[in-house]
Amino acid sequence: MGALHVLSTGPAMTFQDMGRRGYLAQGLTRGGAADTLALYEGAALLGQSSDLAAIEMVGMGGNFRADADMRIALTGASMTATIDGEPVAWNASHRLSQGSTLAIGGVRSGTYGYLHVGGGFAGTLLMGSRSVHLSAGIGRAIAQGDTLDTLPDQGTGTGNALPRDDRFGGGILRVVASMQTDQFDADTQDRFAATTFRKGTRANRMGVEMQSDGAGFFTANQLNILSEVIVPGDIQITGDGAPFVLLCECQTTGGYPRIGTVIPSDMARAAQAQTGAKLTFEFIDLTTATEIEQRAAASRKRLSADVFPMVRDPEDIRDLLAYQLVGGAISATADPFAKDKAP
């Protein structure tokens, strides 16, 4: 056990885990990490449960001083990071020594970065989760001067990394039909799927705006939709015809028509896209969506097998003799400063 002392902090830095499930009927969405895959990655790098709380950082990080030796991992949106001034790799695990300072700067790609510690953070447990849910008034953002206690760490390994995927630069969001999809005529649905959108500036943990240069998207009875249950991933079409993809802290009911719903395994891509990133939507059927989700779940289970050491131990290299470990040869008796002499 130990603690991180917050020397400085970026905006809206919070504790997040997998969120609170089972409270939708009481008006509370899951919340939790905007990019849950980053939690699985941190767990794989540190060899621990993916249910542990991490720090979610939006756009930039902060400075932290350790009061004990501890293990950390950095996942999600890539940010500049140093330990005592020395650069450290992202999507990797590191040892943070007692008295050392971890500095996390601005984002390089993506939106949400995550700082994990061995054992997880000991933030307040409420309704089965340590997640802060700002839009619901649960918890508060981490502030300068805070002391962040950690839970006991059962692991020891560091210096490991995971390959980075391509979820941070936009791309294709796969969509299944929603409650009002059939209220958009076929031409509107086809135009929606053929449109290249840009992630707009109106974006937070509740939802992200999708901007495009063409006309908006409307149903015949746009103003006659009754409020009903909505969930993260739903694509609401607002009164001006602009799509909004709802994220983990969205409201629980809404009256805007939904042209479709982004499948769960693509939600990290929607959340992590930076402002201006290009995104398109692809309609798929439920059978295809189910198969994709099954493959994604299997991939998450295999993450620990994808972890690799950043520095390889020679004992673990089977074909060691195939490596050119010496780039040149010198004489043990020659004077390296002597000028060459003619024979």
C-alpha cells in the first residue's frame, strides 16, 4: 500500500472503473471508464483484475509524487510521460520508486488516458463501484493537493508493454438498428451510412456530436417521439438533424429519434476520437454484431498473452546466436588514438 500525492492536475481527472450496473431503472447510467478496453489493458500489464479503479485523464494528465515504491501502467490515449524527467513508454508498465515524480503531459493521440497502479486506487466504494459520475453528482474530480491511497498490490512485474491498436484516430463505427431506425426512410439511412462525419467540439462523457457538410437527417415525425429509455451507444438525431453518439454518462431517457446504436466494442473508438477526426457508420445485422462482440470478448481475455517485455532477457531468446550482438571488433592492445601507420 502507498499513495500518490497530486502536485498538479488537468481538467476533469477522475477515478473510473467498469461503472455501476443495474441502476438504469433508477435513472443512473453505468458511467465508468469512457474507454473500458483501456482498463483491460492496464489489468493485463499489471497482472490484476480489470475491475480495479484507475485515473481517467481527459486531454492531459498531471504531476504525481509516490510516497512508496509502486507499480504503474499507462493506457488509453497516448500522452507524454516522464518519471523523474526520464521519458517512459505508453501502453506499458513501470516501477515508480518512493519519492519519484510521475509527470503526464498533453495528449498525442486520442482523448482519454488512464493511469493504473498495482492493487488499484482506494477511492470511495459506492453502489458497487469507485467510479466518479459527475453528471449524477457522485464524487468529484481529483484536485491539486489530493492524496490518492492505493490498495495492496499482489503483483511484482513491470517493464511490460502491449501493442497499440487503431481506435484513437476515428474510423468506422458499426451500428445496429434502434427503436426508430425504420422511421428514417431508406434514402436517409443510405445517406447516413455514406456520410463521412467529423467529431465535433461538443463532446464529453455524456455524448459526442458528429458534424458533416451535407443536410441534416430527419424522420417524418421528428417532433412526435415520446421520451423513452436510451442507452450508451444510441445515436440520437437532434432537432437540427445532427447525430450525437451517447456515451457512458448519458441520460437514461430521451425524446430524440435514434437512427441506430453503436455496438459496445466500437464505443471506445467513438469516445477516443479527437476533435475533427473522421468517422463513418456501417449498419450491420444483430447476428453479425453478436459475432463481433464474441470475438472482442475473446480478444480481451487473451490480452495477457499479448503482453511482451520491453527489454528481452537473453535467457528467453531461443535464437540468440542469430542476433548480431557486437557491431564491431577492436584490439585489446591497440591504441585507439594512434594514427594509422603505413605497413
